[in-house]
Amino acid sequence: MERILQKVLVVGGNGFVGSAVCKAAIARGMQVTSISQSGAPFRTPKGHSPAWTSKVDWRAADALQPETYAHLLPGVTAVVHTLGTLFEDTKYKAALKDGNLPALFGTLASNVFGSGPSSNPLAESRGKPSSYELLNRDAALRVCETFVSTPPSVQVAGPRPFIFVSAEDIFRPFIPARYIETKREAELGIEYMIGGKPDYRAAYMRPSLIYHPYLRPLTSPLAALLDLSATIHANVPQGLSTPSGVLRSLASAMPGAPSSQPLVSPSPLDSVANALSIPPIHVDHVAEAICIAAGSSRSDVRGVLGVKEMRELIGWHQKGLTRPDAHRQHV
């Protein structure tokens, strides 16, 4: 049987996660097109262009304007959406990339206390304020809507996948709840669009803290601490209390949210408990899991995939890492 060439469109392919996806996809023999606001190829913090970037088709497009990329969709077998932001003021990304600790603290403080200006090109191009709704939800929904309404012009084996890079709920209360809520709203919206369309499937990647010692060196110390915490939690003897368990008990004792079915736990204590018990994940491992999920041979991969599921997908056996179903929000 003739092997079908995998052709992947990566939305935000020159970003932190998107570039890792492009690199991993090229290594797996996929044909890769990236769209971003600038259309510029990925560069390292030192300004270098790795050899693999020459194999990617870099295009300028706006995720919120389908007319800028709709013509690319018939020729792809899968779409990977990597756009998103922790803060509405996106200058923190440059501070992380440059390893500039004072600038990072300044940006985080301005975001936490609400004094930071917007710097989001997707929003500024429309004269609107930057928002979680635009970056974390609306962009993904617009791309998915366009994708599922565009019949393929290439041979496709099985349902065409739409892979959405979502997030685990680990950052509250340091990050506004609206960050994770808009991620969940995007998941629900995508699931609604995919539902009833057997020729399409969706997978929602929910990584915890994503780290890389070179591309984002400031994340390494925190990643090491969280990894140690997750390891300790995973190896605590049955019956003994853990810090995350205590936090979850406190959260369950607190008054519930007005909504009977909140998108995330109403208590930030659950988010802190997640951070303490779920290990961080290397960006290359997230990218590898995404590429496997985007492959036509894995039509069984769909729905929510957390760190445990992503590591299982890439063949990394995680001894002792378990999460009760009661603490996971399913689509």
C-alpha cells in the first residue's frame, strides 16, 4: 500500500510550542506549513535559524481572518493550533525567551495588578484590547470552523485531526482564572464543531508547566521543583496525607461556584494541588505527542490528553503517576 504523505498546518509555528511541533513533524517525515502573524521562520534566542527551519513553509496569516489561510487547508491532512497566552499582556514571552528575570518579574507584576499595556498583534490589528477570549478561544474556534468546512484535496487516511494545545489547570491564583476558562471554552467549541462529522476528530493537549533549559532557561528551576514535588506525591505510601490531598480537601469544603457545572474548579486550591502533583513536561515531549496524535495511523487518539496520556503516547512509562478521575475536567 502506498504511504500517504502527512501534511500538517501548524498555527503559530514560530512560537515556543509551535516551533517544537514543526521540528518534530519534519523529523517524522511530515510536510509542514506554519502560519503566524509575521510569517517569519523560527529563530533561537541567539538569533540562529536551525537547519530544520529550511524545510518548513513559513507563511504570514491571521488566525482570526480565515481568508488569509483558508486556501492552505484543502492541502493538509491535519491542523495543529498552538496559539495561546498566559497573560493578556504578551510581553512576558520575550522575557522568558531572553532569560531576562527583571523584565519577567516586571511583566508578571504588571499583569497581576492589571497595569500592563497590551502587546498582542492579533488584537492590535483590529484596534481591540488584547484578551484571553481572542487569543485562547476565538482564534482556535475560527481556525477549526474553517478547517472542518474545507474538504481536502489530498488523500487522507481516516478522519482529519484538529489538535488543540490547551493547558492543565495549574497556574491559579497567580494567573487569572479566565486563562484556563477560555481554554476550556475553546475545547467545548471545537468538540461541538467536530461532533457529528466522522471525517474529523479532535485532540486536546493539556500540558502542565512546559519547560526547555535553553529556549526558556528561567523555567528550569521551577520545573525541577515541581518535578520533585510530583515524584514525592507519586511515591507517598497509601493512606498518608499529601499537601495536594490536603488542598483538595480544603477546596471541597469551600462554597461551590454559582454554576452547577463550572468549566474549572471554583477553588484555586485545586489548581495549586494540580501543580504540586502533576510533573512538568519538556516541550519536545509535548511536540512528539502532538505529532503522533496528528498522524493518520492514530485515529484512536482523540479527546483530552494530560501529561500522563501524552507520555504514554510517546512511550514514556510514568511509574506511579495517577490522577483520580474526579479531579479531571473532561470535554
